[in-house]
Amino acid sequence: MHVGISTACFYPEALEETFSQIAEMGFKKIEIFFNTESELHQPVISEIKNIVDENGLEVISIHPYTSLMEGMLLFSDYKRRTQDGFRQYMRYFEAAKMLGAKYLTFHGERFTSGSKSDSIEERKIECYHRLCSAAKEFDITIAQENVAWCKSSNPEYLKILYENVPELKYTLDLKQGHRAGHLWTDYYNIIHDRLENIHINDFDEKHSCLLPNEGSFDYTEFFKRLKNDNYKGDVIIEVYKSNYSKNKQLKNSAEFLINKINNNL
């Protein structure tokens, strides 16, 4: 188990500097957030790959800039838009494969008032099968994330996906579970044997997202559970720019997590 960091792909303004700083802090593994369509195409994607390699980094997963629209793009009954949406995600898979990533972090449908978040139509289950199959052609795995403003915020919804889409894997996000009013175990107990990625962060009574070791989350119990269940993936620090002012804070959080992991091995 390794500690990585999530980073936005601000190309070309700050990409080289950002990746250099990540490497200097001792991180080796990253998740990349794409911000726009051109970053998925040549020559940009090759330039991103070169900067990744130059800094000795390994891309674990990618995050689409269209996450906010996945319900509309992929799960509506407007067939032409769904076809275009799948073509869009094929470009993500191509980019992910070129970067050496294993996973695409997926949000899925938004939760809207009046919709039952603990049910899912058969047509949408078929969309999940189709999406996972398309990703597999590029050696990419779809990793469904629990997201506070999506249907995946409901553990019962994830349970339906778990039972009906066995090829689907999962990303556990601690802050998103907290924001949704759930314990991390509410999700973990359902999907732990298909868990491939973890977005790790912290929180307290006043803040829903903090750097690890700056809130009240019980990491000792968390890593003990991961060890007992033989978790083989990584933990990716995912916070926002407003959650820290100095890179030293990120490095301190990583060192804290490494110590916690080692103490539970």
C-alpha cells in the first residue's frame, strides 16, 4: 500500500512545476484530474506523459472533467447523446492507457429531488456493463466512487450496483461519505472486496475536508481494517487548494499516513 496524491492537470500553465513539486515531496503515485477536452488529445497528452515520466511518477487513476454530467451523458434515454457520451469516455480510456493508469474514477448519476437513489433501472445496469466492457478493451477498470451529491451517496444504491455489475470496482472517498452523513464503514462493508482505490482525507465537526491528521478521523482503526481485509490498492490524498497553504503540510500528512500504514503491517 502506497500513499499518493491527487492533482489537477492545469496544462500548460503549471503542470511541469506541479509534478516537479509532487516528486520533490516524495510522492510516487498520482491521480490526474483532466480539466478540458484538449488534454485528452495530441500533442498535449504526450507532453503530460513526458512530464509524468521525467518526474518518476506513476499515474494510478484518472478523473474525467465531465464527472458532473455522467448521468446526462451516459444514462439518459436520449440515445444519440448516450452514443456521443460513450465516444467521449473512449477518449478518456485511450488517454488513461497512454498514461499507464489502471482506473477511471466514476461518479455516475446525480441525486435529484424526487428520484429514488436506492433503485436503478435495468437499462442503466446495462449501461454500466457496456461502460465496463469498453474500458476493459483499454485495460482500464471503472472505479465507482461514493459522492455526496450523486446516487452513489446511498449505500443501498451501491449495494444494487455491487450485486448487478460484478465487473465494477470501487473508489472509497472518506470526505464524500462524511458529507453524505454516513460512516465510511457503511460503504466499505458492502464493497470492500472490490475496492481498488481510496481517496483519503480528514474532517471534523466544522470542516468536511481537511488534510489527513488535521481532523478527527480514526486512521488507526481504518488501516487495521484494510490490513485485515488484505487491501492491495493505494491511498490517494485528495483535498482542495483551500485545505493547505504550504506543500510542507502535504508532506507531513503523507508521512503521518505512512507511519500509520507501517504500524498496522
